[in-house]
Amino acid sequence: MVNPRNLIGPQLRRLRVERELSQPKFAALCQRGGWDLSRDTLAKIEAQSRWVSDFELLFLADVMGVDINDLLPKKGASIIAREFVTRLERPLE
């Protein structure tokens, strides 16, 4: 994705698939935990087209039973931050 709205989507998808959870099943787990997450919203998070708040990041890590760092990309944080700043500095067309 050219301008991702979150960094965790691909890792979340990988972890969900490793646990053999469909999107509807994972959304249902989140709902039982107290977050009314729909399958469509989960799909948008995984596709990086939806922003994820810090609360949601914590919740997703908890439901998956992983550390927050497991949801973050393996690419260095400084590289990701530089790429983000570069995108922000581009002139509007």
C-alpha cells in the first residue's frame, strides 16, 4: 500500500492465519472481549486502509495472546519513521 494507515495489518493477518482463525471468528473473539469489531473493519485493518488507535493495538495484542512488538513490522522503526515523514513532506498535487 502506498500510504498505509497502520503498520500492523500484515502481521495481524499472519498471526490470525497461523492460528487458523477466519476473519469472522477473530472478529467474534474481539466482540466477546468487549470490542464490537466487525469482519469488514478487521479486513480494513489487515489491508492497512484503516487507522488503529493505541487502545485497539493493545486489545488486538491481548486477544491474539502476543506482545505488542509481535504486531509491529520487523523493518526498523527509524526507517518506517523516515518513510512516513518523506510522504508527509511531499507537496500536494
